[in-house]
Amino acid sequence: MDARRAGAMTQSLEDYLEAIFVLIDDGRPAQVRDVARLLSVKMPSVVKALHELKNLELVTQQPYAPIELTAKGRRLARLVRSRHTLLRAFLIKLGVSKKTADRDACLMEHILSAETLDKIRTYTERQ
């Protein structure tokens, strides 16, 4: 399933979902302040995004508790993260610095078609 076809998912919501996934995957609790810090946004922005992600049934959170991904949220977050990881690796293979590759991958992951991503994956795996 393509994240952009998940309904009301926006690039911004994908970024929030990915940040939550990264925190959880690193073994850290995904708290509002940690998501805000990771994305360099203010906490009210995270709270607003969480409300939207909850409505999409991608996350759950009890008051003052860590944010949890639902099964649907985890699947979508993995997809978003895998696109980012693929594009970052591709750009680094092209000689782009890690910092720039990470930033550019974050921008590119939202706009490239599934076909283009598949071709990049095939190319990157052969190199």
C-alpha cells in the first residue's frame, strides 16, 4: 500500500509517523517532546498531528503516556521509513554527503512514484 493513498495522509503526517517509528525502533518511548525535538517543531504541532494520526487509526496514546503505533500505523511507518532509507543509501552511493542525503531523502520520499522507487531499489541492489 502506498502511503500517499492511505486517505488523508500528508507529507507532514508521514514525517510524524516516521519520527514516532524511529523513536520506538530505537527502543525509546515516543513522547510528544521527543517527536518535537526530532522534527524540530513545537509540541503543539505534534499534538495536532497526533490527533490526526489517531483519527486515521495509526497511533494510540493515553494522556501523558508514550505514543504507540497501531498495527496499521506500524505497517505504514515501515513503508515510509524504508523509502527514506532506500533514497538515503542511493544518494550516498552517488557521492552525496550523509547529512545532505538524509535531508534530501526526506523530501524525495514523499514525491517519487512507486515505479521510480522500484527502479532505484533495483539499481541500488545491483551496485
